[in-house]
Amino acid sequence: DLHSFPTRRSSDLTNGVALSDPTGILAALYRVLRHENRADDALRLADIARAEGASVIIVGQALGPNGEETPSSRHAAKVAQAIRDVFTEGDVRLWDESGSTQAVRRLYIEMGVSRKGRRGHLDDRAAAYILQDYLDWHRPAQLSPGNGEEGNENESDG
């Protein structure tokens, strides 16, 4: 029963938020929230999740190049815990956001977006990128691109 997945992607001053469609297949930009403090940010994200009927909130966590914890990832874990404290009816999961902003910039360049159009914060776009990565990773094999109606025959259960 996965519905909307608010995703938090943070810079120092803002939190980017993205939502999935009701089927959990596509991520979309939602909004950028100005960072207040951890407790208030957690409450606002939980309120968005409730208003959108979400059962899961994804928090972006920038891990090191070998998947190790970083100061930023430890901060994200604290933020996730603050959200868990106020979103007790749902689940809060951490997801690696490493390289998400750079990936969004590359996509904009590939799409031919002008330098002027690429200016400004990218937190909401990076949040959508992180959420899409999460959704793609958790997509059932039968819904994955390139698979027929029978699903992925090469995937094993063990």
C-alpha cells in the first residue's frame, strides 16, 4: 500500500520535497520548504505526508564514496529520527542522495536548458531525482522497463 513518498533533500537553507504518484512509479517536484529547525521541519514534512496520504517518507542521506557515514549522513539520520518521532503512523527511510544535485545539473545540460535556467536552488529537483531512484530500485520486476508482462525471468528469489 505505497502511496505518495515525500522526499526530503536538504541544503543549508532549504528542504526540497518531492512526491510520488499514487502508484509509486513516478516522482514529481512538490515544493521547497525554507529550513527552520529540525523539529519544525519534521512537523511540516509529516503534515505534508498526512495531507498527501503518504505511508512512507524518504530522507536523502549523502554517504561517502564507499558507502561510509559522513557528517552529512549522520545529520540526515538525526533528521529522519525527528520525522519518525512525529510521523508515527508511517515509515521513514534513509536513501543515498550522493551526486543527486550534480545528476540534475547534467540532465538539465543534456536537455539543453540554458545556463540561466539552471541557476538557483535545485533541492526540489534533487528530491525528485532521489525519490525516482528509490522508486526505481523498489519497483516490482514486472513493472521494470524492458520487461514483458511475465516480469523478469532472470531474477531469483534467493
